[in-house]
Amino acid sequence: MIDFLGTPLIVDVLRTIRDGRPPRENPDLCRYGDAVDVAVDALAAAGAVCRHPGAQHPGEPTLVLTTKGRLVCSLVDEVVGFDFDEAC
């Protein structure tokens, strides 16, 4: 189970993968250290991310979002872009 406090990390990892970048190459994720690997493992176990053999970085898998991962990203984008003033 992913702790609520890990949610920003999960969102950052999902968005990085969606943008086609390896999470370890995202400077914003450096502050999380080894937690990035834990987040990727949790996302893979949840079916939001797939690992494919990496052609760009030998020995490192390429990460891609599954349909579920793309749905989560779109829902996060909706929530982050939510205008509270407009809703009231």
C-alpha cells in the first residue's frame, strides 16, 4: 500500500513516464532517492506501468504507461487543474 505522503512522488513518476523520460533522469525526482524505485515497483504491481527491455539505456528497462496509468494521469490532471472558485 502506498502511503498518502507518497502521492506526490507517484504523480511525479507517472508524469515523467508519460513524458517519455526515465524517472532517474528527472532532476525533480532526485530528492526522493531510492523511493523512486519503490514507486516504480508499486506502479508496476498496480498495473499502471509496464517495463520493456531498454534499447536506449542497456540494462535499464523502458517504462511505459498502461491504459490504467494513462487514466490515472488524466484524472490527476483534472484534479490538479480543478478550479475551486468555479465549482462553488
